[in-house]
Amino acid sequence: MPNGGITIGGTKVRAGEQMTIELPVASLYSHATLNLPVQVLCGKRSGPCLFVSAAIHGDEINGVEIIRRLLRMNLMKKMRGTLLAIPIVNVYGFVHHSRYLPDRRDLNRSFPGSEKGSMAARLADLFMNEIVKKSDFGVDLHTGAIHRDNLPQIRANLDDERTLKLAHAFNVPVLLNSDLRDGSLREAADELGIPIVLYEAGEALRFNEKAIHAGVKGIVSVMRELGMLPRAKRPGPHKPAMVARSSSWIRAGRSGIHRATVALGERVNKGQILGFISDPFGSQELEVKTNCAGIVIGKNNLPLTNEGEALFHIARFESHSEAHSAIEAFQADNHPIDPALASEPPIV
């Protein structure tokens, strides 16, 4: 059955077409205009509509590269349905290397927005009406905050059966059943009955090749699960993702200079030393210990720390050994994605 096409911002995109549409967001005081660029791919045959978004926080740039690689894949020529790719949602924050919009608001706490509100509210309203409400599913790409590195993971409402199916399809080792936050894109989409998975990997303002590679593969896997792309003829190695029962941050017990002694993805036991905090002279030193067993899924990379700051994010599983095994298998997986990307050297 042929694809009926889609209309974004008053522009009709028909079956078999690919088009970039600039959605006007606001006029700045400099007289420049702020637009939201959307790449629309309409397959020739009917299927679901999936949106893939990145840089809702303007300093989280891994997703921008993930979407660039996704759009270059030859496999997209075989796509059914419609893909809405929005590599830079918070254009202003992206330009200024900032998480926020000019009004210092967090876009991911501003949904569903308002057409008469602040710039953040207006952008959220535009995104909801032109992207989310016209989609059946969504993938939102994020990284850790500045100086914080995240192991590739999916955060989603895993109590919803359709969302859980997408989360498992993404093929990352860790799934977190994450509560919906007020004003978040996930909460606004959930109220409309649109399943969204949030991919977290890497650090703000830094490219991470492993996180990017896994993100591209994850989206392709989700599209295959939705019937938008053909099944892989020779699937790569796969170990089922592990669902974390809960997670917690280990915080600094004092101010000082932190030396971490465990890495992302490492299995830790209750009471294990994760690092040390000392003064610049080394006359005072505090051991940083974990209060639970689990896997390190988040890590603060900035050695200079104040008392109370989050240092390590530990996820707890029913079987820590199985979770660690899944992470090791994931980290060893270098299965190629698409011939069109084979000529690109990895980012180092």
C-alpha cells in the first residue's frame, strides 16, 4: 500500500520524497530568526511514522552525529512509513554550547508548551504539534550533563508494553524504568499515548564513538522492530538487555580532588572503594565507597568536587553477573552497520 505522505509546517511531503523543512520558532532581538530544521523521509510504502530527535539540551551533541549517520545509510532507501529526523531541537543552545534556551529554561521541563508562552514554551508547543502529534513512536537522544559520562542505556516507562518492546529492540545492555518527569517530552507524549524511548550515552559537548555507533544501530533495530526496515539477513551478536530494579548516585562525602578508580560498565560490590577525595597536599584523604552492589552506569569526570556532588551512578539488577556479561558483550560488538558508513573512520 502506498504511503499517503505527511504535512509538516504546511508543506506536503509525498511518498518517495525527502525534504528539509524549516519551522519558524521565534525572532531574536538581533532581527535574526530562529528555525527548527526537520528532515522528512517518506517511504514509498505505508508504515509507521517515527520521530528521532536530538539536542533538546543544546550541549548534548552525540545525537546530532547519530542522526547524520542514520540519514546517510543506504538502508533508508528501503524504508516503509515516515521518518522525522530533528538533529538539533534546541538550536539556540546548540550554537552557544548551552543546555538551555535564552530565557534560561530547560526545554525538557517545558512540554507540552504554549504558543503564547516563553521561547521554551513556544518551541515545545511547536515540537508537539508538528512532530509528536504526527508520529506513532519516538526516539529521543541524550547524553550525560557536562563532565558526566553515561554508559549507553535506555530510559523509558517500561510498565507500558509497547514502550518496553521498543526499549528491548534498541539493543543496549541496560534498561532503566524511569519515572516520567513533569514538563518532559516523555510525559507529554505519554499523555497522547505515543511510546518514546530515551537513549542516554556519553557526555555533553563530547563525541563518543561507541555511544554514536550504538545509537545508530539501536535506531535501525527499532525501525526493524516496527516494520519500517527489512530484517537483517545476518544479525550480529546479541545479548538480551538487563532491566535495572533501581539506581542511586554515590555522592562526595567532602570537598576536594577526586581520583576515580572504577570505570563505566564496571561491576562493583557493596562497600567497594570507587575512588579517593583528598586535599591538594594529600594530608587528608577520604575513601569513596558504594553503599550497594551493581554496575557503574554514570560517572562524574571532573576531579574537582564539592561535598554532596554526585560522583557515580550505580544501577542495581537481579543478577549483577548477567548484567556485567551483557555489558561486556555490548562493548566487544563491532558488527558493521551499513556499507555507506564503512568508509568513515571512527571518531577518536
